[in-house]
Amino acid sequence: MKKIQISPSILSADFSQLGNEIRRLEDAGADMIHVDVMDGHFVPNLTIGPPVISALKKQSSIIFDVHLMISPVHKYIQAYSDAGADIITIHPEATKDLDLSISEIKRLNKKVGISLNPETKVDVIINHLNKIDLVLIMSVNPGFGGQKFMPEVLDKIKRLKEVQEKQRLDFDIEIDGGINFDNSKKAIEAGANILVSGTTIFKSNDGDIKKNIELLRSR
């Protein structure tokens, strides 16, 4: 079984102190930093762009797990790679040619992730699993933090785990959306090995980030 990794979402951080927030997360034992990039078009919200990621990356040595919720995504892959993304995750609906976009991320020597919205079936990416490093299962509808976890997506994780074991593949399974101390164990039991969490990490236990990361990882 793969080590359980925690990727705190900076969507829940204090945006006026982002550099300090990332250092706090790194010191508290986070495995990576989850950066949600939204364009106000593919999802109904706007967040940060390459210049902010570039500035933050210079202050940190932690892995940047960058989730691109933008469309069309292909033409922006290079910019986010140059900004310092270590993992670049895209949605199949956001590109005209998923194979081409996967190849572009690989060409840039970055890890490739594909994200599935709650309504997107595993079958959409089944023939791409041997080419990628990570599948991100959304357990809320993307766009805003603080939403309620959708337990029905756990069946997709179980299906992915079955395919992974049958085909002897080695991609990570990440889950993002409403992850807290109550549902993290179910996500891990289903087969997820990377948990994205924002509100729980930054707000629970009076903001004790280290404790919250440890609790999520151990459940």
C-alpha cells in the first residue's frame, strides 16, 4: 500500500500571507501544496495565475500540485510548467486532444494528472491510465472551497483501484472536496493515497496545521 500523502489546498489559506502559509504547511509535514487554478469559465471562480505560483515557488522547496481548472487548457500548460508546477493536472473536458496534452506535460518533465468531476465517468480516461502519474477524483463540484463531500464518488476510486491492480499500473489516486476527519478514512479505504484538504487543515483544532495533517494521514 502506498504511503498516505496530504496535499493542503491553499484555497483556504490567508491570501495576504501566502508565502508564510506555505512555509507553515511545509514545516507542519505537508507532502505537497495543492494549487487550484480557476479561470471563471471552466469553473465559476477566479484564482491565481503563473506569476503568483512563480513567486511562491521561489520561497519553498515543497512539491507544487497544480490543478488546472481552465479551458482551453493546452495553451497554458507551458506557462504553469515554467512557473514551477511539479504536477500538472488537467480535465479531459478542457482539452481538444487529451493525448496531446498528456504528451506536452511529459515533454516538460512534469508529472501528469487527470481530474474527474463528480459526473465524469472513469471510462473517459481508462485508455490513458498507463500514460499518467495521477488521477484526481473530485468529491465536490469544482469552483469553491468548503463544499460538502459527495460519498458516491468513492465507487470511482474503487473502480480505479481495481483497474490499477489488474493492469499493474502505478498511478496515484488523489481525492479533493470536503475531505475531513470523518470521511478521510473512507477515502483511504476505497483506494485514495493522496488527500487534498483545505478548510479542515487550516481551521480545525484552532488552526493547528501539524495536528490536522497528522490526523488526516493516520485515519
